[in-house]
Amino acid sequence: MNEHITKFSRADAPPFRSYQDIIATDSTPVAPLLALKSNPPQPTDDIPLKQYTSQAFFDLEMERMWPRVWQFVCREEHIPEVGDYWVHDIGDWSIIVIRTGDGLRGYYNSCLHRGTKLKPSGTNGRSGELQCPFHGWTWNLDGTLNEVPCAWEFKYLDYEANRLPEVKVEAWNTFVFINMDENARPLLDYLEVLPEHFAKRDLTNWYTYIHFQKELYCNWKVALEAFMEAYHTPVVHPELTTVVSDWNLQHDIFGDNVSRDLSAMGVTSPTAQPKTEQELLDSMFLGDPSTAKGNGRMLVPEGKTARIVIAEAMRRNFAEKFGMDLSNLSDAEIVDSLKYNVFPNVMVNAGLTSAQMTVFRPIGNDPDRCVMETMRLRPFRPEDGRPDPAEPFRLREEDSFAMVPGLDPFVASVYNQDTSIMRWQQEGMRGSRKGKASLSTYQESRIRRIHETLAKYIGE
């Protein structure tokens, strides 16, 4: 593998097919959404490693960035009924998102008596009111103060002025976000092109069938950025190079907040030995093989490709299993990984076999620790009723993803490979003599954009 990589190391231009070249050979016209290319030139300055390791820089993020951005909390399926709540934590901030008779509301998770958290961090459940577990001050779901024990001791208290302070709460495509900035622009504006690009991806009749949280010893940006490029794939995931593109991913930047990468499935990486279309089909892995393979071995007919065969099979199987008509989607929209990032820490995949939301959040106020949280999604037939979402499964740093209930062993192995590098990277950053990261101009361009946008909040 390393010898094959060296062949390309000093080339003046990439000597391999682009994503656009690949999808042009599919059986369906190229979708306008995927034909779009947007990657403006980025600065080539090195990134100071202190932005990953410095407590002072981390504190600036907590002060100037996190309270002013839209943060993903949960899906609407997690809080469907009045009284259902979800506690969201970031640094010292803790927010209760709860469904009321008037819709979703978000409250600072702090009693107005002596500051006790109303609900424990990292919890969810159902409650008809919000009561302090220390002295019993109680608020209605609409945030109004309802009861103060020994009220005669608080004759001076203005009940109206002691409503629970709120944050902004908005939902898009079943995903619930909060923003602590009372002057924040609407979520749909913040998401830039994302609502338009997901016009064919209504996730209403999808549910969370796998949900895990993995503790990691690294800065939250280290974990995030590992999933924003495939430059590392031939070294870290050599087994993937036989069935997926990597160095030839398409990277698009649409604004300060939204970018994406488009990865072709059912092709051989430029860094691997070519395979026949039948060999590709035989070895193709799709997160949930039942959606495409069914029973028995599929064959690639003369004049078709593995990608075309997979897309045709998925159209049939989604119609049979879920009653979903995929005729309006191109082969690439069905087969490929279409992964979008939303500043600062959200990664949402629009792929049919890899639909999921992943976020990377700091743990407490430690620049060296974070949690990776992933919700994998699957469709269901509305007439069968909505399945309950999977409960979050917590993993420690040393735990294998193979422990996650329902997660395919191959996917678990890939996640293990990715996350095993992160401690090494964080420790290496702290011990670096150079003190800076030198990023590629294209494959790591979206990482550069993350730091440019972050600088607009931080002021450095």
C-alpha cells in the first residue's frame, strides 16, 4: 500500500478520476445537487496547535463561540410528548429542552433560588413540572414560577420576574437545535444551503435505531476533523480502499457554516489495485446490507457497474421494506456518502445506508477531552407505528465500538481505527516542536474553513 501511495506523492496534479467523472458513468442523469462544485481558494497559513491544546484558547471558545452558535441537541422523536425533556451540556452551560403545550422550549438548567440544577446533566425523561431537587421551588412547563415553599418568607419575590430564563429552540428536518444568543439569526438562515440540499431527504419517517456516545482523549476539533477528510484512509483504513473513493472525494464549501464531502461508493480508491465490477459488488459493504444485497449473490450484467446494480437493488428493497419510492433519486444520491458539516461540531450524512447525525462536544472545561455522539437512522413504515428510539450507549475511551448494540462489526472496526489515532494526535500536538499544522490545499480545505469561521467568533 505504501509503495502505491508513493507513486503519487510528487505528482503535479491528481492522476485519478474525480467524483464528477465517477457519477457521470451512472445509469441516471447527474443530480443538479451533486453536479454543484464550490471550493473557493483558502489561505495556506499553518494552523497553530495551541488552538487544540491551549486552555486559554478553549476558554475563549466557551466565552465567545459556543453561546452564539446553533447547537444540535436531539431529535424530535426523543421529546414527542408534552413534558418530555432532554438535557444538553456544553462546558459549564446546561440547557433543558422540553416539549410544552406551545411547542419546544429551552431553559437554563439552574434553579433561581440557589442555583441547583433542576435536572441532572446528560439525562432525559418526562416531567409535568420543573422542580428543584434541593428546596422544591417549582416552575410550570411554560417557565412561570408556580410554587415557592414557605412563601411567607419571600413576600418580596416578583414571581413574574422569576420565570426560567430561556434560550432559542428551533427544529429542522426532525433535528432540534438551541442557541443561547437571544439575537441569533434563525436556524434556517444559519444552515445556509442545507435545507435546500436536503429537500429530498425528509427524515420524518426515520427513527434512531443505534445511538452511542464515545469518550475520547482529544480536543473536540481533533475528533471532528478526523471525519472531514479521507487523506488518512489508505494508511488507517486500507481495507476501505477496495470499495470506496478517498483521495478523490469532492470537497465543497458553501459559506462560513456549511461544507460537505461527496464520497463515491462501489469504486476502487486511486491508492488501491483496480477491481472488476463483479469483484467490487462482491466486496461492497453498505452499513445495512439487507437494504441492498438481500439473499444470494448479486451479479453485474454486461454494460452495468457495481454502483448501478446496488442502486437498482436499493430502489426495489426500499419500496418493499419501507414503502419508499426512490425513483426521483439518482444512482449517486442512493449509493454514495453525502456528508455535510455544520459549524461548529455537527456532521450529518444524507446517504440512505449511512444516514446519521454525529456531534463532537467538549467534556466539561477540558481541552483534551470530548465526546463523540452518533445517532444512526433507519426508515419505518408509518402504518406500523414509530419504533422507540434507541437509548444512548456510553463508551469509555478504552471500549470498542463492537460493544454498541446493533452496530455492524465492520463499521465498528472502522470507528475503532479512527478513534485510536486521536490520543496519539492530541499528545503529539502537545509535544510538537513545530507547534503548527500544515494542511493540504484541497483535501483538508474544509478544516481550514472551520478555523476561519472560529476566528470570527474568537477574534484572533
